[in-house]
Amino acid sequence: EMLGRKRSNSQPTARNTPMHLHKARSLLLWYGLVKPMIVKREAAAQTTMNKTTDNSISRRLFITGSLAFMAMPALAQDGDIFSEQMIWRDPSIPVAGNVKGDLTIVEYSDFNCPYCRKVFPVMQKVVREDGNIRLVYKLWPIFGPASVYSAQLVLATRGQGKYVQAYDALMSSTSRVTEAGADKTLAAAGIDVSRAKQDLQKNKSEIETILKRHHAQADGFSFQGTPSFIIGKFRLFGAHDEEVFKQAIADARKMLKGG
């Protein structure tokens, strides 16, 4: 099946946001302990993973009902894709920001999502100024074959220790990323593209498994498009300004400290 395209999460309109910080709090949805929903979402995620093929990711299996509560670390077992370990500290994904930070932000994104590119410098600024955030980029290629290729190639740069550098280069693109364009942009950023392509072929099964896992996690969290974020134990949808992210970070830290 051809790659299922989801909408990008745009900035909410002013009509829906009369109070800026009130909007931020209303968007932050803690994934709480709802075991029946967890079982249902995990089953749906597994179905999605089984349907995913080499160069395409199946359409999102939409789960109706409340979107407020998600799969819980408290109920997850070691190795479960919805455990805190696999959401926040997946050993397959290098960390940007402060690797020893006290808070983790996970971003699900696509290089051809215009709102991902829009929010990229905002998130960079917030993380840089905070100085104590672990930033984890999880590639969720939902905008076609070029997005899949780009995601695979960036994952293949891990052998060079340049995953974050490759991500930053493609997310800084001002135009749609094509396969040829991805090669050119990565080469200009100092990545050995020939080696990355060799590593992609050598590690293709592992790389595809990572992308399937990201897709299954995004389905499990009921994300409907990119960009989508996990900030501590909160979800945040869409491209926002730095004030919203800073409020989300403050609330997430408060929750993690038991406040």
C-alpha cells in the first residue's frame, strides 16, 4: 500500500486560543492509567506494524474514543515499545540537546512536513536556552516515498556519528525534500552519503524496524499528524511558539517531581 499521508499539525488559530497559556495547558494531555485502552492501542499498533512493508507504511488505524489517555509506563514491560525506556531512551536513537538532561522531549516528525520545518528553529532555541533537555528526534515518514528514503538515510548516518547533524540539515531545508535533494543536502553538511547508502543496505532490516516502531508508537498515542511531541509525560500536538513549549516544559517538570 502506498504511504498513508496524514495532515501536518498547524498552529491553532486565534479563534481557538483566546488565552495563550490556557491553550497550552488544555493541549497537554497526560497519558494516564487506563488498562483497557492500553490493550486496545497496543493491539492496533501491532496490527499496524504487521502491515508495514519495506518502503511504505500503512495508513493509520484510527481508534475512536477519548484521546486523553495513552499507554502507560506503569503497565509496560521491559522491551515494550510503549515503555518509558523505549519512548524516552530508545538506544537506537542518538540524543540531541543535553544527553544528561532532567527532561526528555520526543518529537515525531517528517522532513517534508512544512510545520515540522517551521517549528524546528523554535524547538532548537527553547532547548538551547533551557540547557537541561534531552531532545529525541523520532522519524515518522508519512509524506511519501521521498520522506521514507530520507528517514532511512538519516538513520543510516548513525554509523558516522552524524544522526543529529543529518536531521538538522534536512529539517533546515526550505523546499520539499526529494531523494536527490536529500543526498545533496547531506553531502553539503559533511555527511559521507556513499557510506550512508552502504550502511543503509547493510542495516536495512534494523532501520525499517525502527521506522515501524515509531509509526506504531505514533498510532498508539493517537497522533494524527506531524509534528507531535511527548514532553515528559504530556502530549503536545502541532507547531507552537516558544512560550507554549516553555509552559509545557515547566508543567512536565512539575509533574515528574510530583508537583
